[in-house]
Amino acid sequence: MELEYVYKRPSAISSEADGYCPGCLHSTANRIIAEVLDEMDAVGRTIAVFPVGCAVLSAGYFLTDMTIAAHGRAPAVACAIKRCRPDRLVFTYQGDGDLAAIGMCETIHTANRGENITVIFINNSIFGMTGGQMAPTTLIGQASTTGGPSRNPDEVGYPFKMCELINQLEAPKYIARFALDSVPHIREAKKGIKRAFSIQMNGGGYSFVELISNCSTNWKTTPLKSLKFMREKMIPYYPLGEFRKPEEEE
Amino acid sequence: MDFEFLEGCEAIAEAAVRAGCRFFAGYPITPQTEVPEYMSRRMPEVGGIFLQGESEIAAINMVYGAGASGVYAMTSSSSIGIALKTEGISYLAAARIPAVILNFQRGGPGIGNITASQSDYWQCVKGPGSGGHRCMVFSPSTIQECVDIMGMAFEKAFRDRNPVFVLLDGSIGNIKEPVKLPDMKPVPDKDAFDWCLSGCEGRAPRQLLPILPEDPSKFAEHATEMYARWQKEDVLVAEDLPDDAEVIVTAYGTAGRIAGACVKRLRKEGLKIGMIRPLTVSPFPIASFRKLDAGSTRLIIDVEMAKPAQMVEDVRLAVNGRIRVEALEIPGGIIPTDEDVYEGITGIIKGVNENGA
Amino acid sequence: MFLINIDFQKCKACGYCIQVCPNKVLAAGSELNEKGYAVTIPERLDKCVGCSMCATVCPEAAIEILKSKTTPQERNAR
């Protein structure tokens, strides 16, 4: 009997890839990025920049050229790579602590310069690798090891909505937020990543893709229950959708 | 080529361009702001890239990205700005990405002042970032020496895949003097480097990772071997050592220039005096001090624009107790006159003669 | 006719695929892999329609789905 693939593991992912917790949607994000790279036949033209935090584990996933930046500095590293090698596909892959806390300055300025790179932002509302500390994106009322059992906005302010913040800038060309909790959401996210990469490869400019993700380990729940938290708590606060896209795309 | 009358910052920047530098990222800070200003004009003319970082931290990380791409990349800053860059410099060393970094030292600590200083020798030589790595550090005294060194700085950075410092100060950056610039060199082909990031089409993927390998001793062994090789092959030093010298003055950079004038004056006055002026302080010219004859040389005077003096520790290590070492310490942020240094040196000699060893 | 390949060492038994499958093809297994996870098994493969939703939600890319190629003759025979 001759067989053909209905779904095949993307070739851009290493067979050795491992590291994330069971059910961690970082892995899903990696998988769909890899699928897009395969579909665009871009693996050999890609340079990836990974951060510090759980997202650094992705460095072990991709079979592309890559480097790891200091905590929060991935956009500064990536924009220089892109300017030196403008025909390559350059993306950063950053978590919320990296992108919205220590790296906020680089995040905003790189977006404001309209650097022709793609920033992929994994928002799981907590510091993962260090064990569940409060992130800039931790929800009001959410527990963390440094923000107490319930984030209190009177003391520590409100969670950053990064897409909305970047949407205040003139230069960015594509700004979108997706979620990784369900089949339709994952499919939309993949389309969004492909759109961002295509804009970049057509010389379009800066693209920002936020992916609402989970952290069942530090949320102290199961993978399946973490999906419920995403749907009931995160997505209502972080509305999904394309905040900005090039006119010809509309 | 003819001499041109150039300001230090601009001459150094132009020398970098002529050495093949095609990427510069910087952030304004006195006394080196003329370097990014010059590069912002010059880079577009030569097809290079200039980026003003949103901070010193962003600028060093831009250099990290450019170096990773195989481009001769440089950043420039001063003392407190370098302190911010040390995170990135540590990452450069760990990921083995080359870069050239200019440090125009100013008085410190804190905001300090914007006057020339040598109080960041330790910063560049001993602690250019976390993790115990080292950088090669050039320590020129004149603008001519600066421009002559720039080509070498990039070559060594790329040879070793390690960041290189050029240790300067606010004086050398802002004085003007006649200088003969080097010829324009061809820009190295960035694809010729077999380690840089370019996309893995037709080859295995490359990773530049600032993470210790599974066997952490691998990086340490590589680094230790590299530092030992520098000591054998890369020391630059200007020696003026008469056979019968009783006193040796040692100093680098601007202090070396001022002290050098004093040595000449004292020799004219009949003193048996010599000088060791390091042009690299990392690797430190240990051999120059080791070969001194303790029978004839009885005193080494280290002159620094830093109080407490910093390089003097390396001098003492090199001498290893064989010869008395004293330091003439001028606090950072004060540029001494020839007369100040002359009086300081003669005062130390007088004190030693009166009180004995 | 579909075939679901679940990479035995890659599966981390998060349960996403079991929950998402509309035909309850997949089930929690009992055999542990090297990492200690009870690897999911395609228990009722005959019910699989090849929708690939399990593969879409699998973080580990541990699931691959294949189908038997139908020849023109087979297609005509239907």
C-alpha cells in the first residue's frame, strides 16, 4: 500500500528538538513557524534570533542559522543582522519578560524605526524559566511568586497590551495578536506569521505577531485547564485580531 | 600620502572606515560624540551602515548582530557608557563574535566629569563584562598611533573572534594634530567567514550561541589558550631602555605621552632613566619588565591618570617583587601638565633616595 | 484509510490531541517512553477521517498523519 502524508513534521524542526514542558504552546508556536518556513521554502535564507527566558529553548528546535541575544536585546541584534543581510528572513522570538520588561526599550525603538524584521512575541502572562514571577503581562488578579496571589493594579499597575502600544507608532506595517489554544486559532496564527514573513521578504517593513500562550507549570494547572484559562481570562483582556496590515492586504 | 590636521575622534573613525569598518552603532556621550557624528556622515558614503542606538546597550547589541553577520563592526563610548555595554561585550566573547570597541575614558565614578582620565583600565583589562573573559586592549598615546592601530584592531578581532578594545581618553579624542591616515583597504567579503550567519542554504545551519557548551571546560580552555597566544604573539610596546637605566618610567596613553616628555628632560639632566610604554595593555608587556636587570634598575615609576593607580598592579605582577615599583597617581578627570609629572617623578626619586628601599 | 504515527519518544501526553479529535480516535496510553510520559495511542484508527486536528494541536510535532494513495482504478470502483 502506497502512503502519502496528510500532515508531516516540518523539516525546519530538528529531530532532537525538546525542552518545553508537556503542553507548552511555545512548542506549538515553534511548530507553526517551522511550517511557514517550509511552505515559503525559506529555511536556508532564515536567520533567527532567540532571547533569554523559556523562549531560548527554541534555539534547539530550528534548523536555521541563529544566534541568542542578551535578555531583551533580540530586536537590536536582529535589526543589525537584517541591515547587513537585507535579503535574509530575520525574526526574533521573545517571551513577555524579555520583550515587555527588560527589552521594552529595544522593542519600542526597533518598531519605531520600522526595521524590516518580524518580532514574534509569546505572551503567557508570567516569567516561565525562573519559576512564575510576575510579568508585565500578568493579568489583574493572577497569581505569581513576586506579585502575590492576585496582581493588584494599585500597587504594580496594569498588564501591558503590547499590540495596542506598538499600534501607536507610525512605522510598523503589520501588528496582530493570535492565540494558540484551539485549531482555528492556531491556523489563524500560522496565517498571520506567514503574512508577517511575506511582508518582510517583500521589503515591507516591521511586523509584530503576538501569540497568546500558556504556562501550565507556573500557572499551577494542567495543560488542558491552561487552555481554559487562556479562553476565559487571557483572550478577553488581550483581544485577538490584526491591528494593522498593509493596505493591499485588506 | 600627506599629513592632515585632524581631531582625534574623526581621525580614529576615518581610520576604522579605511580598515574596512562598514557598520557603526553608537550613542551620544561626551567626550566621544564626534565619532558617531562622523560615522553618521561617512558610513552612507562608503555603503556602510550607521545606526544610532536607543542606548549604549542597544548599540553594542547592534554591533553583536553586525559582527555575527560577518561585517567589520564598531561601537564607541566612554567609561559609564562602556559600563552599560559590558553585558553585550560578555555576550560577544561568549558567542565568539568579533567587534571593535572604542573607550574614551572620562573621570569617574558615576557621572564623574568629562575630562580625560585613565580610571577605567580595570574596566577594559580586568572586567569587560561578567564571566571572566578577556579582551585584547590597545593603548595608543598619539592620534597617529590610534590610526595605525585600527586596522590591526579589526584583524585581531576577526582572527580571534573576540571583542577588541581601543583604550583612549577624552584628551586624545578631542585634540588635533597632524596625522597620516592609512590607505583605504578593501572590505572583507562577509561570506568568506566560515562561522558567520548568512542563511544555511547548501550547508549545515550555524549557531552563534553565548551559552557554555555541554562541556563547560571547552570554552575556558579555548579562551585560556587564546590569551596565552596573545602574550606570545600580540604584545605591542614602545621601549626606551638604555643598558644602565636606574629608573624606569611606565605609562600608557595620554599619561605615557606626558611622562615620555619628562623622561627625555630627566635624561638631559643626567639621570639614567628609561621608559616602557605599553601599546597593548592586554596582553600586558610582561617580558619588557621581566628582562629588566634588577642589578642596575632600582626603581620603576608608574604614571597614571587614576588614583588609586590601576595598571600598576600589572606592573607589580610582571616585576614580581624584583624591583621597587612606585606609582605617580593623578586622579582621573585631571590632565596633568609636563611640570606636574616632572615634579611627581623627581619627588618619588628623591623620596626613595632619602628613605631607601 | 489513514495512519496516525505518534512519535513514541516525542509525545509528552499533554492530552490536547485526545480532546480535540472529533471521532475519539486517540486515547491515553499506558506504556511509558524514556521521559516517563504515558504515550497517547490511536486506539480507534478505523474512525480517523484524516482531519489533522490532532497534529495541529500537538506542540511536539509528534503526530504525523498518512493516508493510502488511491489509484484511479480504486477511485472508479467506488
